[in-house]
Amino acid sequence: MATTLTKPIAQLLEVCQSPEPETHKETVIHVDELVSRAAFLYEKIRNAVDYREDHLLRRGAIERMLKRLLVRGAKSEAVAKPLVIELIRARYLNNDALPERIIGEVGVILERYIALWNAAPAEVQTNADLFSWMLGVAAREVEEAVAPSPHIDKLVESMYRSLVAHIKLPSRMTDEREKNTQLFIAIHRALVQSDLPTIRYKLFAVYAPGWKTINPEQIGSLGWNIASIAQAIERDLSHPIGESFARHLKRDAAAFTVLHDIIEERPKEAAAVLTNPLSLEDRVRRACQLRYKRAKEKLGRSAVRSIIFIFFTKMLLAIVLEIPYEIYLVKAFNPIPLLINVTIPPFLLFLVAATTKVPTKKNTEAIIATVRDLVEEGRTMTPIEIRRLSKPIFSSIMLGIAYLTLYGVTFGFIIWGLRTLHFNIISGALFLLFLSLVSFFAIRIRQGVRRLVVIERKENVFTFLFDLFTIPVIRAGRWISIKSSNINIFVFILDFLIETPFKSLLDVTEEFTTFIKEKKEEVL
């Protein structure tokens, strides 16, 4: 018996079934294939030493290119063309696929941001962090223009409309706008793993209504202040309920991910599948198995990239600092600590990748039940309840003391073990650095598999003790990763010493190859 679809799912289906816009009648942008190979290789090297999730690489590349191209006094039209060309060369966009008009559209986008920045007070224009904040937002809008993803936006909207009536937040949160904003942010975090610049861009469009259609010349008269807008958005992003909210949406996010896979696979048949309970269950099982397999494969790739990232950005410190310290200060070289520092981190990452298991059949059945709740009109959805924003002050203080004590016990035990193995202060510090970073990256690269797990893990004494003593190390690794991302020496060398002359060389090479082809055509 066929079922009736809920309105949000029916709207999602409609968007996914709409045909792609045709561009074959327009003049498209072409770049030389030989030059493209060189640019693509450079981007592979660049991404290896600056770890990002796969779906964030293009946006990160756009932001990096804008930092180089959008210098003071630069005109939008002079930035748009080289930006689009570079993206195609590096294969972030397909060659011979984008119409030439897209360069003009990117130029209009950049012109708006330039006008907004120029309209800011003089003291604001000297704020480098705020300029970087704006570039991140601009990069996301440019990405949306050159590689639109209406299906993803509709997926987020569909999940929002499906859940908004079933969210129960703390009684203190009476502001409807606050509730809706936090739900929107939580969905972006849980469903599509959006990074901060992406969420900032989405919120920016709310705080600056009509932004996409505004005339750049009118921006100054509207009184929009980039600093005040950024401050309001950061308040939303740092809301005390934010991270907890996203975790509570894990089950529904997994269900929507699988649901989107089913629709994308065969859009024209999706309506018949979704309205037939037996067909739906069968397709969900197949989609889950395919997702599990892809997540496991991605886990392996992420582990390799993480090993390369840690080696190039952190591990060379062992050779640069540890050996000179032992030879010239300690006057005795002990190879064992160096060997441990160089081999243990890659081995741990390999171990994590090899031992991470795909979700069980029971997990798949739980996703099936959630998908049916979301799809079928009339089914009762379980409310998503978040009990409170924060703990009482006394409880927070006591828990903070206990947490600090746990840090002391964990790292104290590790340091005792290192002293037993005759680690000196440099080799010991490097071991703690590598251990913390690898532990954090191990958790991070597992997220592709873990985010599909919707059933609670069975706790026992051993898992509790394991979590108890590994959390301080993982949290330390997270802090180090965030703080050290801005001082990556290899990224600095590539971005400021190599990229500009390399990209200039590619421009000259492409002009020369075009010239040779023209001369060849004249002869023939």
C-alpha cells in the first residue's frame, strides 16, 4: 500500500528531479590540459600539508586564491577571471564546462564584498582577522556561484522543516529566532559537515537581507557594518547549546544522508520508492551498505593524508630539534626515543583505520525506522529534547577541578613512562605533541564512519576507563591542531614563496602553448 509523503520530503524530491540548466549553447571556458596537470599536482601537494576534509578543499582553495589576488586596490573584474581559470586548472571545476558569463557573475560577487569593506570605518579596515573572516564568507559565495548545490541546500531545508516542530529546547530559550538559528546551524554541522565560513555565509545572508541582489554602489548608504554583522554571527556560532544540539541530530542526519542518496541515485523513480514501504526499506539497506563501504574507503585515504600532514608539519621537528639537542647539549645520542617518535604516530593512525568497523545490521534497521518516520505522513516522530544550556556554577567548578585532575593523572602517567624509557625533555615533549595530535586526527578521520552510527554504544568498565584517560589527550591534540594551523611553516613557504611565481609561470606557459597552436593552425 502506497503512503503519502510528508511535505518537506515532497519538496526535496521536486528539487532533485528538476533538470540541470543547459550550458551547451554558450561559449565555455577552456584551459590547456598540460598546464592543468601541473596545477593539479601542485594542489595535491598543497592539500597534503594543510589537512581539510574532501568536501572543503575547493572552498579552502578559493579563499587562499582570494588572499593572493584580492590585494588593496584590486578591481573585481581583474580578480574574477584569474580566480576562475585557476580553479579550472587545478581541477576543482571541470574544463570546458563553465560558461564564460560565470566570470562576470564572480566579478559582481567580489565587487559587493569590496564595496562592503570599503564602506567600513578606517579602524575596521586595519583588522586583519576581520578581513580574513570576510574572505572566508566571500569564498563560499563564489563557490556557490561556480559550483551550485541546490540539492544540498534543499536537503538542509527539508531536514529543518521536518524537525522544527519536534525540537524541545530549555525553557530559557523563548526567542523563536534564537531557536530557529541554532537548529539551522546544528543541521549544517550534523548533516553536511559545513565548516565555519560556510555557516557564516549562510547566516550573513540573513543579517544582510537582499545581499545577493544589492547594487554595490548602495551598500555604503545602507549602514551595513561588516564588524557588527560578524560579531552577531560569531555570537550565534558560539552559543552554549550549539555543539550539544548538533549531537542530538545525529540519527536524523544519518537518515537524511541515506534518503538523499536514494533520491540522487534515480530521481525519476524516487517517488515510487519512497511511497512504497517495502521498496523503501530495501533501498535504504542498499544505500546504507554503499555508504558504509565508501566511508571505510575514505577512512583509509584520510589516514594517509593525515600521516603526510603530521609528518610534514610536525614530525620534522623531531629531526630538527631532537638530534641537535642530544648531540650538542646532552653529548649522547639515544636513537630509541627518536625511533619511537617517528614510528608510533603513523602506526597508531594505521591501527585506527584498520580496526574501525562499519556499522552493524541493527544500526541499519534503526536508520530505516527513522527514514520512515521522516518520509511517511502520519507517523509520530520522537521529540528531540535538549534539557539545559549549562550546569550550575558549583557543579561546573567541581567538574572542572575533576577534569584538571584527570589531565594531571593522564599526562603524569605518560611522562613517568617516558622517563623510564630515558626520554629527555625535547624528545618527551615531541612525543606528547605527536601523541596528542595523532589521537585527535584518529578521532577526526573516523567521523566519516561514526556519523552513520545511530545506535548507542554499549558501555562497560573497560570502555569507560579508556574514554576517561584518552579524552585529555584528544582534547590537547584538538587545541594544538587549532593553534598550530596558523603557523604551518610548509603552508607559509608554499603560499608566499612558491605559489605566486608558480601560478605566473603557468599563465606564461598557457599563453605560449596557445600561441604555438595558433601558428600551427596557420601552417595547416
